[in-house]
Amino acid sequence: MRTRCVPASAAVGVLFAISGCHASPAGSPAIPGATQQIQVFSDVPYRSGESKAFRLDLALPPRTSSGLRPAIVIVHGGGWAAGSKTDAVYQGLLLDYARQGYVTTSVEYRLTREAPFPTAVADVKCAVKWVRAHARELGVDPDRIGAYGHSAGAHLVMMAALVPESAGLDGEDCDWQGVSGNVNVVAAGSTPTEGGARQPAERQKPEFWPIGYITRDAPPMLLLQGTADPIVRVELVDAFIEKMKAAGARDVNYVRVEGADHDVAYSDALNITRPAMDSFFVRTLRPSRPK
């Protein structure tokens, strides 16, 4: 585990020591009482094993009360074959959401050159289990864990929101067996909701995609989609939203940005999509609860 600066230290749990701080960037308003200093820890292992992908970055906001805090898990995109939690956009999200008062993690997972699709689903769910298993040490409410991902990361966080352990995609080698790997709310940008003709046959199985888990019991979700996305077809996302609503899912939110491309959450549409994300997380995650 690496820290970015080390003015002080404190122990949190038996798996990692917390030390260091990082000034957060300008962005959305912080929770009242929060300061501009957050603690950031790089490459914290979320499970045992030899893969260098079993790491996450952790950003802790200062404690402003004795209450439990919400958490957000961020998952990078890259077609399941590329990308990293160290990419600038995900580092920015890590810091900014921590500055808003969320205990925030940004997760690596095994890419397809290391492990076959959909192994990454099990990795992301294991990272969620790590957060929930260490909720007490982190000061996190285990019932208020949200997630955000883009593109392949959007697919993975949607799977972490929808797929029950009984589906067999959680994996058998995560250290935190018996702990739920499902997030309580999810926001996703440019989401591959189902497999398609451009993908190998083994990737077209509905059980590997959010479309295979249409349910009225879905957690609150926000999907962000550009109508000019050349990678994720907007009509498939439209159909997924309609199927969720028809099934009776009670909190399905859709921001469909005319003319936006695959980078709908990071391009010229940012002035639309980022406020939607911030408002969604405030509404679904922020209410304080006693310890």
C-alpha cells in the first residue's frame, strides 16, 4: 500500500494502516462541516492472491460526526481489456466524491488478458465485499454503498447491483465469503446492457449482462447515455430501461443526452451528467443514520 503524503498515521483494522492526506480538487459542494483535506491510500489489497489487480485506492473524508458514512465504489472502463484506476478521470472522481463526504474507493480488476470474461464481475463484487467487511473500521454504513462505472466499468457496477450470489458469478476465492458483494445504489455511464454480434459467443450469454437480471427488486439506479454513442447502442439501453420499469423497478432514472458520444459522462455533456450523478447519490446515499 502506498500513501501520497504522510503527516500523520492511524491504524484502521488489521489489513491496512491509514496515513497521509491529499488536498481535493474543486468540484461539487462538500457535506456541511467537511474540510478540504482527505486521506488517500493507494494500492490497498482487497483480497489475497498474486494478481497485481487485487488492489484499490481508498479516499477517506474527515469524520464530521459520530454517524456512519456512505461509500462509493468507482470502477474504470476500457473494454474489460484496458484502463486503470490510476487514469486521471477516475482519480478525479475518487478525490471529488471523498471531498463531498463519501468514503470512496477506486478498484482494479483482472483484465481479459489475465483472466477470461466475466471474471472481472467477481473481482468487483469482492472489492464491494471488502468495503462492507470493513465497514466498522471505515465508519461506513454497510447499507449505503453505492457504485459508479463507465463503459465496461458501468457493466461491472450494474452487475454488482443486480446479480445475486446464487447466480454463481461472485467467485469462490474471495476472502470475504458470507459478505454481500451487491451495492445498494448504482450510477452507470455508457452501459453495455447486453452482449452483441461484435463480441465472442461466450460473451453473449444473458447471464453475463444486466439484461439477464431484470427485476422489480433492483436497487436505485441512474443510467447516463449519449444518443450518438458508437460503441453502446442507445436503443439497447432504452430497451433495458423500459424492461426495468415494466418489471416494476421503483427507482430507475435515465439521462439520455442527445448528440453525446461514448464519453457522455466526461465530455461536453458533463454539465448535464455530473449534476445528475451528484444529485442521485445525495438522494439515495446521504441521509445520516445513527451508529
